[in-house]
Amino acid sequence: MKVIPITPVDPGGDTQSLYEAQHKIYPRSVTGRFARLRWFIVALTQVVFYGLPWLDWGQRQAVLFDLAARRFYIFGWVLYPQDFIYLTGLLVVSALSLFLFTAVAGRLWCGFACPQTVYTEMFLWIERKVEGDRTARMRLDGVAMSPEKLVKKTFKHLLWFMLAMWTGFSFVGYFTPARDLMLEFLQTRMGSWEVFWVFFYAFATWGNAGFMREQVCKYMCPYARFQSAMFDKDTLIVSYDAERGEPRGARNRKDDFKAKGLGACVDCDLCVQVCPTGIDIRKGLQYECIGCAGCVDVCNSVMDKMGYERGLIRFTTQHALNNAWRSFEIWRHVLRPRVLVYASILGSICLALAISLAMRTPLKVDVVRDRAALSRIVAGGKLENVYRLQLMNATEQVQTYRISAVGLAGLEVASDTEVAVGPTESRWVAVRLQIPYGSSEPGSHTIHFEVQAVPGGAHVTEKAAFLVPR
């Protein structure tokens, strides 16, 4: 049977697109309490992000994830792959924090601290400085190419490119020492993998923050899709008070809007114009809303100009809107059992991680049997097993370790008992253990290696097996 594809057409016979045309969003700049808070967080996060690769700690970079050497340096800590449990703990803390903040106040992370939001704000700031505010940018994009437009667009993209390159450089600087990476650029070693990744992340930043913007939040980020599963009617979200605002309509400032049967909303559409995702919050909660509260700031400014009470658009809960709760009642319901459980679990895990890091032993030991010689008889009537010990020094000073073993009668170390390991180095050591022949029953016997830093310091015990042949 032949299948004939069907293409929707209009009555006039023109082919219709199955996809909605994408319209560029021109967010209007806004000032207010939440805008200042957002820029404060932008400044704070970027000072940390751009600054840490250049911060020294002793003779090295303060924060460096050296993948080639398989060591992570975080200020005074030196972590090895065996410390993967801390990464697991960090991921659990991040997930629980997301659950907690979402249950309390919706998409706070998206609106204030998400890298996509942060870099979009920075790119938009550059765009406004070069091309002007919303009206000027719309006018510029609506005219044909001219010398003025070419200069502005070129200068804007040049600044975007510089910021994106510095962002990519800073990111790679966490995995390759930033000063070494800078030398590679100054010496134009463009064939290195580090330089490739700088350009790769710069291109990603340029594309996401300069062009895709709200598309990332609306279509690519999975959080927008499953956030509703973590919301309930006691979650603080950006909400429009329809009972107070409707029916909306334009009016003179001196008019008595109540006498005209109007609500407090003047239908200025500024809440739509400042929204980075282009939604109308007056239509209710939508998954595109990232909780940036730009509409709250601009609506409050309009209310001030009109002489009305603030809060037509505000952070509140659905129960509070329906029942006209006051602030005390709102917060009493926000701090509900679900939130308290999240907070308790999160606090407990953070405390456990902090205690574990504080009590962490700066020595790692792995024991591997020498498979080439499981058990053998040597001179002097001794039965010998050979092992390989990996000693990992998690300090930044040379350490001397004393190796001993216990678990069998007459067990002794026949190789060197003291080994020096350099700062943050990992060293393999061959260790020979011997017992008098016939002193133990045939079979596998559990023994323990004891590695002690000398003079007194880190002490680690690792289990192994001593084989006695039949």
C-alpha cells in the first residue's frame, strides 16, 4: 500500500509550516530590589569563577583538577580518585539543595544563579551598552544593513567574543594551570588540546548566551519540564494577583479606577517586555517562567508611579492568593514538613561531609598481590608472599612511611620497611612478607598491612591474604 504524506495547507493553497515561527525577544532593562540581587549574585559568582584559577596556594594553583596526574587540589586538600565518595556527597548535596529551594521558592536557581541566566545577563548588558535599550535594538534590527548597524553589530560581537574566550579560558584553567595555559596562547601553540577546549567552551558560551538564550531554558533544560513535580500550593512563586488586578485597563493617574470598575493593572505590558522568556505572567504560572522576578520589579515601579499599593505581581503561594493570607501565615505554611525534612537531611549530609573532610587521613594505600609469584620458599626455610603497595601521599610535604604486617605467627617484612614518598606523589613499592615454613596451616590467611607516617602521623591499615600452599 502506498503511503501519501499529507501537508497541511490553507484555503488559499499556500503551504503552512508545522512549526511556530520563532520571534526574537528583546528584554527591557529593569531596576529594583530583585534586579540588584540578581546582579549581586552575577558579580559574586563571576569573581569566584574568574578569580580562582589565578589564586595561589603555596607553590601551586589553589583550585586545580589535574586529570592527567589524577589529583584534585582544593586549597589545602589533595584528593585522589579513591576520594570519589566526596564527589558523590557533593552531587547528593546539590540535588537536595535543588529540591529544597524549589519546594520553598520555585526556580530561584534558574532566575538568579544558573550559568545560562548569569551569562545571558552579561551578554545582554553588553548588547544594551552598544545597541541601546529595547526600542533601539528593535529599530536597529528592523532596518537594512547600514554602516552604523554594521559597526554596532561588529563591535557587539567582538565584545561577546572576548568575554566568551575569557570564560572558556577560565574554565579550562581549572584543569590546566592557568599560567601555563596563558603561555600556550602567548606562544601560539594552537595545536594543543587545551586550546581546543578553550575555543570549544567559548563557542558554547557565545551561542547559548548570545543567540539561544531563552531557548535553552524553555526547550533544552530538563528542569523546566519536571519542576512542577516539586511544586505545591505552598511554594513561593512569581504570581499575579488577578483578584486585585482585573479587569485591567488604561487610565489616567488621577482617575478613580475603582469607580470605573477597573482593577489595579494598567495593562502597560511592561511585565511582558522585561521577561527574558517573553511570557505574560498575568496568564498564570507557566513552565517558561524562570522566577527572575523582573516583572515584580517593573510592576512595583508602575504601582509607585500610579500611587497604588505594591505587590500586584509578587512572590507568593497559590494558597495565599486564594485565602488572602498575610506574611506570617504564608511563611508558616512555607516551612512545612516537606521543607523541614529536606533541610534536615541536607544539613546532616553537609555536616557529615565536613567532619569526614576534617578527619580525613592524608594517606591512601592500595594492596595488590604479585601474580607472578603467589607463594614460594626462599633461603632460610621461609615461606614468602610478594605484594605491591601503592602509597599515595595526600600532603604537600615529603613523607616517610614505615610498613609492617600482622596476622600470622612469625610474620615479618623482608624488604625495606621505610619508604619516602614525595609531595602529592603516588609510589608503587614491592613488599615481601615471610613466615617460618610450616608455622601455619595450608590455605588463605587474612593479614593486615600497617602503614605509619614517621615521625607520628597518618596511619592506615589494609587487609590482604597470605597464601600457604599444601
